[in-house]
Amino acid sequence: MKAALALLILGMASGASNALAATPACSGANETKLSWPAVDPVWEMCWLRAQHSSGPRGSGLELRDVHYRGIPLLKAAHAPLLFAEYTSGTCYRDWKDSPTSILAEPAVRNQLGTSVNFNATTSCDRSNHPTQSYGACPFQLPGQVSGNCFTGVAIEDRGDHVVLTHQYNAAWYSYGSRFIFYADGSFEPQFGFGNYDGTNNGTTHWHHNYWRLDFDIDGPGNDVISQNNVVQSTEFTALRSLNGGPGGTERVWEVRDTVTGRGYRVQPTASDYISPTNASGTGFHTTDVVGTIYKPGEYGDLSTNPLGSCSFSQGNLANGEDLDGVGGAGTDVVLYYRVGVRDQTGVDSMVCKEAGPVFVPFGPWGADPIFVNGFELP
């Protein structure tokens, strides 16, 4: 009997290890499912191109129903807020729904595959000269031709991680959007700010990108957000450090399910500190992190995307509502995270800059319990 039970458990724990795990349906309009690795996946999610993304004027590469080890993690991860501001006083609230071409091999175009000769390449990857533009794909790269360009999402299996790469433009800017998911459960959203043709590179300016991460750990309820291990009871705004830039006391944030104890920790990287809040002195962007409750259809501080509305009105999102739920049991939460870059004229105005944090799991994210005849086995 024990031998038979052991064989049953072994069979369930190997070939059918994810039989009891949840999986995204990806049945919504324009959603495509990604499972990585292709066999016995660790990560599963639905992805959408920029032209199909949510929010007023889109949100770039959008991920929905992200699952790690068969456990719901994110309802949505995207970047619906994007700004450009200049020392001249000109400023824009850019759009995020106009995809443009990147270099990618056929094997990874809108599908999981392996790049053999070159990795997916955006304008930002190519832009490494302080004042020179490389234009559109194929970015004047030796040996590359326009036939190697495509407008879509490159999905590359790189062994211990998978990379999703997409690019969209707003006038003369090419914005690169990447998500990197690792086998250990950590993931990185990366944003690249690149100039397409050199327009306005004679004026120092700043870009600000706000990711929106709609956490649904183990489902949409029971989540709380902590700042430096202190649960935030009401909606809040915060800086990465006491002065918003390098130095001072650094802060970290966690999103945790109060029932299961599973969670993710947000760890800013060095690149995130390079352009602090209000670097321009205009007062348009004065926060790095915003924690809010989930509201259907709310993708930012405004319900529209007016081109000339330069200021991020964080008070429209964080307006004092209850964030930790009844009795601190948690609720449905959303985290906004800003990164910014500066393009300084005559110095590095054409060098693409990338920024983005790392999200690291904590708590019991192991394989789901095995049940035999309704009883959980240790």
C-alpha cells in the first residue's frame, strides 16, 4: 500500500506537477498566452502589443494574468503614464499605443523561441553615441537589413530567464519596453528612452515612465503594501529615499497576501536614482511610488491623456482611501513605480538610458500541495 501510494505521489510530482495549478485563460481580445519554459512552465501570462494595451492612449507592452508556479501574481503589468519635459518649458504627456519595428529573428517573433545570431534589438540598445542618431530599424547595424525588422513582441528563451521585448514611438521618441522573468521567481521591468531622429536633442529634457502593477497575489483580495516593513493603512505616495535621489535612507516596498504569506519585494536599482523627482524644478513629477486600491478602469491620474497635461497629479490616485482592508486583512491593491532619465544636450542627449527595479519573491511560492483522496500530503 505504501509502495503504491509512493508511486502515485511520485507520478503526480513529476510529469503532472502542475496539474492542480492555476493557469491564465488568455481568452480576451488580442491576448496571447506565454508559458515558460514550454514544458512544465514556471511562468505563465497573457501579453498584448502596444496598440491593444489598456488605458487612454495605451500602455505599451501589457501583461495580464501573470502566474508564477501556478499561483496568480499580477492582474496587469504595464506603463500607462509617460511624460517628456524640456528646459524650454515645452512638455508632453506621450502616447503608448503606436508600435514600431525592432530587430528580431523569426523564431522569436510573437512566439517563444531562441535567438541564435543576435538578440532582439531596440533603438535604445543601439543608441550609444552622445549626439548621433541611428534612425529606424535596422539602426544602421552592419549586416542587418530591413527584412530583419518586425513590429511585434520578441519572446526569447535565454535558459534561466525569458525576455519579452517591444517598442513603440511618440513622434521622434522610440520607447523600449522589456520584461525579464527568471526561473527563481524574480522579474524586472525595464524601460528605455530613445530618440528616433535627433529632434530636440539640442534642449536638455527629462522623461518619466510610471509602471502600473495591479497585484492579485492568490487572487484579488487580501493584499497589503508595506514600506520598510510597515503596512500602509491608507493610499500613499513616497520617494525612493529621503531626498528622492541617491543618498539618505533608501526605502523598499512589499506587496503581500495576508492569508498565504506570499509576496514580492520591490528593490530599486542604481539606475532608478539617476534622475530624481522634480529634477527639472517644474514640480511636475514629485513622487516615485504610489500605492492605491484597485478601481475598474483607473489607469492613472486622469481618465484621458491630454498631450499638454505635463504634471502627474498623484493626489487623484492616492486620496486617503483605505488600503489595508477591514481589520488589516488586505484588499485589492495597485502599485505605481516611476523611473526617469535626463538627456543633456551636447553631453549624452542621444545615448539611450534604461531604468527599472527588481521584484523578488518571498514566502511559500513552492509547488502546490499534493492531495490524495481529499487529504493534503506533507
